[in-house]
Amino acid sequence: MTATKTPTSAEYLKFVEDSRRVTAIDLRAYKPAQMERRLRSLMTRKRIRGFNEYTEVLKNDREERLEFERYVTINVTQFYRDPSHFNALERALRERFQQSPGPLQVWSAGCSNGSEPYTLAMILTSLAPNVRHQIHATDIDEMSLNHARQGRGYSADLLATLPKQFRADFMTPEAGGDTFAIAPQIKSMVTFKRHDLIKDRYPRGYDLILCRNVVIYFSNETKFEIFSGFYESLNRDGLLFIGASEMLTGLREIGYAQHGHGLYQRPS
């Protein structure tokens, strides 16, 4: 019987260090057993015979490096993804505007192709149409950011869970009718910038932070650091909005108070 590999083989641990020098990804932040399995599956499909060979591929092929970075960062997204979850956010924002109608400063971290920050822009416009909110959206993947900045070329399946009224008010069919573009008033609310949640400093002064389904493969230690960073980035009473199936690591230790499903607040 062939012996199975240990969850974190010496070959993988060496690849973690080697890849850090040639790509934008630091695999030390990820759960090792899960990431090793994912990468071995990828190498099998590419007929790459091991991590040492994969290191050489990444060193010499820019397209392979970009694919590796996109694969690891898991750019899976959709407009109004998990509708019941976004409904909970809408209720929380409606309550906030009833108490204070002023503009919000928002950070959408791990924004991918822009569908989530644009979704939020639609929600804010519907709740407070005459208020100029600012949404700063960031991601590590330049290709995704370029798509997001353009605000067009979104396929119909990405809009499947978007409320019909939002689709009618804020999306425009493009030539041929197979793709859609963001309405100018929504597009103008969002600015995009590259940011690495592992390596870069966190900006401050936000009333709401979205980071949904971004940290799923990160280690618990890395999640704790990220959620702690978000806590410091939030204003008093600011909200953190995470994925429907995610848990906030270090809830009590960091200081968050739960405010609803997937919603956490920095207390005043």
C-alpha cells in the first residue's frame, strides 16, 4: 500500500517559502492542510509533477503566476449574494439612517469584480437617495480590480439574485443583451484600489466594512489579525459584514458585539 502524504508535507512547506518570493501570495496565512490539497489538485490538472516543479513554473511564466494568485484568493462572487443576509444588512442600515441620515464611509475588502460594493451602492442609494456615500473597494487581484473599475461586462448569472427593482434602476443591458453595465450614479460612488489584507496597513474611519467569503481558507491566527484590524478601522458603532457561513474569530477578545446574522458592531 502506498503511504499517504502528511497534511503538511515538507515539500509543501518549502513551496510556501519559495512561492512567497515570486508571487503576491503569502501561503503562511492559509490553513496548510486545505491549501496543500487544493494546490495538489490544481497541479494534477496541469500535469505538474510536484511543488518544486510548480515553483519553477511560477518563476518563469507570468500568466501562471496570475492564475495561481486568482486561484488562491477564490474570486467567487455575485450581486446581492445570499439575499437574506443582505436583507439583514438593509434593516440595520435603515435603522441607522432613521437615527442619523448622514453619509457613510464604507470599505469593501476583497471586492473581486465589484459586484458586492456596487450592490451596497444600490442599497444605500435606495435607502438614502440624496446622500453622497463613499465606498472604497479593495482587492489583491489586479485583473478583478480592472473589471470592477470598468463597471460593465457582467453576465446575467451574476445578477440572478439581484432584486428586480435594483436591476431595472441600476443596471443597463449592453449590446447583444447578454451582459450588463453599472448605472453611472452607482459606478461613481465606488473607488477601487489594490490592497493586501495580509501585508498592508488598514485604513481607518469607516462606518461599515464588508469582507464576505474572503478569509475562508485563512488560518485562525490570520483571521484574528484581520478581524482585529477591521475593528480598529471601524468608527464607534461601526458595522462589520461577513459571509453567511462564516464565523467571526475572536468575537469577545477583540471587542465586537453581534448585531445580527453576519453583522458585528464596534460598540460606542
